[in-house]
Amino acid sequence: MHYDELIAELIADGHQQLLLCLNKRRTDDDSEFLLEYLLFTPGGDLVARKIDEDGHSWLLVYWTGSPSSLPLSNVIFNLNLNKRNEVSALLSVFH
């Protein structure tokens, strides 16, 4: 999903504030790490994710899995979806 479509969906779902976080995830064979970007609500619910690799786009997450092992120290930006143009410009960097 393109980041502009992602923003529109998140706003339509009623989100106003989100946390953009960075996480390292091992590949299935444990040979290397992949970077992924995660969007959390301030309450800690994961709402979207993107693997930082060519061909991957943003994916919405509509289920609550187990609590994240991602520490809040990995928050790289606080996003205010009421400032849609700013959020769009920021997410374009991670596209």
C-alpha cells in the first residue's frame, strides 16, 4: 500500500496520533537482519508495518497479536495525522 493510501486509511479508521518505530528482524534462516518500520498507537497497538526492502509496501494490521517486544526507545517519530502533508512527506522518506 502506498503511504498516501495508508494515511487515508488510518485517518478513516479514526487514528490521529501514531508512533513510527524501527525494528530489526532476523530472516527465517537467521542469516541477516531486516529493518522494518512499525506504526503503533500511543496505547501500543500495532496498526501498520513495512519491511525496508525493495518491493515491500505498507501493510495495515487489523489484529492484535502478542504484545510487542519492541522497546519504546525505538520510536523515531511521533506522527500527528491531523498534519497530513507533514506525515506524507515524512513517510515518503521510508517508501
